[in-house]
Amino acid sequence: MISIKDNDSYHKSKEDYDALIEELENELLKKQEIIDGLNEDLQDANLRVSDMIKKNNSLESRINEFELQELAMKFGKYEELNDKNKKLDHRVMVTKKHLDSAREYQKFTDVVILDLKNRSTLDKILRRYPDSYLRYVNDLNNDSD
């Protein structure tokens, strides 16, 4: 670089100034090229960041969709289990009703058998049957209709 002060004289010629200007312009061009290169790198980096943000948003959206699908599946499974539970509860109630009915019938038949067993000899000869047996026979005839 040419210094502003020349040791031989304090005055510079027009060529010295022109050379100095040209040298400074060349240096300015080099610096501008560096700045332009850095600006391009910055734009590339900004584009990559923008792409990454878009990809990130897309992935977040997909993750949310999958989480919603998973929740929907869990809810569907819950509803299915709830329905099965209601059906089983109903089945238990029906079965209990049948068991209670069978118990009552068993008690009734036990009474009929006991009454028939405890008949007197005179009742057997006269063919008299206890009321429980007559009710039992009547119930059997009504059920067969």
C-alpha cells in the first residue's frame, strides 16, 4: 500500500493519487466480493433454517395426528370394553335371575317330595295328595300348554 506521506516530498502527483485510488478500489472490490460471498452463505443458511422449520412443523403435525389416532384407538377400545362389560353385566343379571328361579323351583320340589314322603298310609290308600303336589302337577300342565 502506498503511504500518504512520501519521504521525498509532501506533494503527490496525480499518478500517485490515481494509483492509490485504484489500489483502494481493488481492495474495496475484494472486500465487496467477500461480503457478497458471506451474504450468499447467509441466504443459504436462512433457506436451510426455513426448510428445517417447515420439516419440524410437518413432523409436529404428523406426531399430533398419530397421537390423536392413538387416543381415538384407546377411546374406541375403551368403548368396546365398556360395551362388553355392559353385556356381561346383563348376562350376569339374567343368569342370576335364572339361578334364583331354579333355587325357588328346587325349594318347591323339595317341599313337594317331603310332603309326598310324609303322607299317611290312609292318604296313600285314598289317593289323597298334598296341596303342594297338586300345585306342582297344575304348574306342569300349565307349562306344557
